[in-house]
Amino acid sequence: MSVQIPFDNTYARLPERFFSRTDPTPVRAPRLIRLNTELARHLGIDPDALTTDEAAEIFAGNRIPTGAEPIATAYAGHQFGSWVPQLGDGRAILLGEVVDRCGVRRDVQLKGSGRTPFSRMGDGRAALGPVLREYVVSEAMAALGIPTTRALAAVTTGEPVMREQVLPGAILTRVAASHIRVGTFEFFANRGDTEAVRLLADHVIARHYPAAGDAERPYRALLDAVIRAQAELIARWMLVGFIHGVMNTDNMSIAGETIDYGPCAFMVEYDPATTFSSIDRWGRYAYGSQPGIGQWNLARLAECMLPLLDDDTDAAIEEATDALGAYASHYERAYHAGLRRKLGLGTDREGDAELAQDLLNAMHDNRTDLTLTFRRLSDAAAGPEHDEPVRSLFMEPEAYDRWAERWRRRLEQEPTAPAERRDAMRGVNPAYVPRNHRVEAMIRAAVDRDDFAPFEELLAVLSRPFDDRPEFARYAEPPDPHERVLETFCGT
Ligand code: AMP
Ligand code: MG
């Protein structure tokens, strides 16, 4: 075989109860949709040494590359608040780990690669639509600078999958700092397997939070670090209007990356109560609930870690409570710093949070598009003669005028020049996000017409979210009424 993937596996060295050694199930007619050549190079894989057929075989699981040690990992989780003692990789298989060009260890995982001992009633497969959605949205998040798993490859399998209808099957190759979840800790803690919880914590410290290993109390430092990473991640989501959709504890990465893109969506009109997911009937994972849910999930993690925090249960609970108490301030700090940047405020002054909140309230009252409002506000930062494009987004434009007057007074206290401020704002307020109607149209073209041109174009647009490109101007526009996406589906 011509291609080498420089595997260097560590999770597979953990005790056997952490996973099950399972090979992918070969598929009938693998076809490569896309290989992320830039990411491949970053992982030390030479894409030029890989023929299209060879790539299709490898990323379909038909050929196991040298050095891979395929495993399905064990985890549990709270799904919509309900405890499920065993979930695990029911349709994903970890091929192994590689150390990337920045020295960061990354998992390479096939998703949709066939049944495993954790499949329960499922077929172990994935449909093309959700694979393309995860590919596009995860790559868009990466381009926005938000911690996320990445997409290395997508293939179709040549086999149908049975969902509510018959759909083409596909497999996504996903790259992550790791696939260790809050639910991985829960799996062992629930079984009273403190030794495994400790081994897992040690593995996570070595892999993701080495500074915690040097701390006086490493496990407390680990918990603090995960809490901070999650708080900062969710703040980043909120600032771009990302709605994860299924923030179950098994979908929450210990490394602080966005993971498990299911019925995720980007908010259109600003409204904290927004949900899209068809399976989120009660709005548990609504946009505005995400920060609170993050804390709830971290409380589940802290419970798992109690035996590591102190031998005395009361003292351990005190430690955990103390650690969780920092979540809100980490979140608020990250969120408000982000909002200040979105408003062009380089300095931190009293009243800034209120100013930002008043804009959000006016946006909510006036049903303005989140992405477009901040993008156009960036141009308005150059001077009031550029106000019209943003003010016309408001049903009552005077609501914008009243707010903008206060904003301009505040901007006068900034040392930066207007043009410089505008450019800085354009660097944090994206022109392009994966708008739901574009994602749906891309999926329809691929699934119904075997047309992958919209997929390629969407990836091209979203790879540079902060650069206006006139040829792609339509991708910055909100949906027409008939294009609106009201609901997104898991598709599992
Ligand atoms: P998800 O909602 O995709 O995060 O998945 C929740 C759980 O269901 C995980 O344990 C998955 O491995 C499992 N699962 C989802 N879809 C399938 C499938 N088609 N076959 C087997 N297991 C699945
Ligand atoms: Mg999941």
C-alpha cells in the first residue's frame, strides 16, 4: 500500500473494559466524495500518495491501514436529562491516533462504519445527509476559529440505509482532539469502577491538560480546566448563534471541542428561545439554555470525579461545588469579551454589558437576523453614513437609531480609528455561517440528484467566513420565506 498514516495509539493501550476491538464492516461500493487534503497534510498523511480508490477503500473501512487498531469506545450518558448506563460507539470506530504537525494528538474515527457491540437496536450506519451536514458545519466552525472536531473525508457506501425512508449510506471520517466525553467518565463512575475513573482522568490530563498534572491537586485542576474549556466553548457558540441541538452528556467532549453534530443549526432571527431539533420537544437545548445546560453537564462530570477529589465525601463535594462555582464567571467573561469585540469595543468599561444586552433585546423585538446585524454593524462602525443597511433590518428602525446613538458615544472613548475599528469588527462578525436553508439545499442536491457541486461551493464559501466575496453574496442572505428551515432532524 502506498499511503502511510502515522498512527501512534494510546487509548487502545488502556484496559480492555474501556472499549471493544471491532473492525469496520466493509461496504459494497465505496466512492470518495471528498478528502480534506489540507487537514490530511496537517496530520502527516500525504494526500498525493493516495489514489481516489484507495482513499475510498480506507475511509469506507474496507481496508484497515497499517498501524490502525480499530476500537469502539464505551460510554454512558444523560440523554435529555435521563440516565442511560450504556451507550458507546454504536456506529463509530476509532481507527487510531496520529500526532499532527503542531504536536497535538488527534483521533481518526470512522462514523457510520457498521455495527459494534454498542449498537443496541441500530444498524451502525449513517445517512448521506447527516454526514454532509457534519462535514460542512464542523469545517465552518473550524474556519470561525471555534474548537471543533474536523472532517477528514466523506464517502458514500453504495448501500441504502433504512430510516423513515430509504437513504443513501455514507461514512464520515472525523478527527478530534479525542472522543472522550463526560459520558465516558459516567460509564465507569456509575459502575463504581473508581480505578477506571482514575485511569481515564490520568489519560485526559496527559493528553489534554498537562498543566493540571503539575498542579498541587491534579484532579481538581483537571476539573477546573474542563469547566473553563466548556464555558469558553459555549460562549463562542452563543456569539455566532450556534445551536448544538443535542447537548447530552455523551455529546460533550472533555477536550472542549464541539462534537457530535446532529440536528444542529445556526440561529436566523435573534430569539433566545430558538430550537430547531425535531427531538427537542421541550426546548431543553434551546439557544438561550445552552450555557445553563453546559453547567448541568459539568455537574455530572464533577459527581463522577468525587472519589478522586477527596477521600472524605463531604470534602469532595465541597471541592466539586467550588469548582462548578467558577463556571458562570468563566462563561460571562468569555461571552462579554466576545460581545465587546463584536461591538468594536477594545477596552472594558462599565455599562458595556448593558449596551450589548440592549442591542440584543432590540434585535429580538425587531426579529433581526443575528449574523447580518453584526456584519452590517461592523460597517456602521466607520461612521453614521453607513447606518442604513443595518438600521433597515429593524422592523422599527428608530429602535436601532436610539441604540446606535449610545453606541457611538461609547465608541468615542475608544482609542482606535473608525476604519480600524470596522476592520476589527469584520474579523469577528462573520459574513458567512452555514445557514440552515443552504445546508438543506446542499443535502437535497446530493441526496436527490447525486449533485455534490453545492456541497463543494458551500465548503468554499464557509472556509473564509470573514471575507466578503461578491460572487458569494447570496450566501450571506437570510432565507426567503419559502426557504425557511423550521426543524432539523438527527437522521440517525
Ligand atoms: P447520537 O445521538 O448520534 O449522539 O447517538 C447516541 C447513541 O446512539 C450513541 O451511542 C450512538 O453510537 C448510538 N447510535 C446512533 N445512531 C446509531 C446507529 N445508526 N446505529 C447504532 N448506534 C447508533
Ligand atoms: Mg453522540
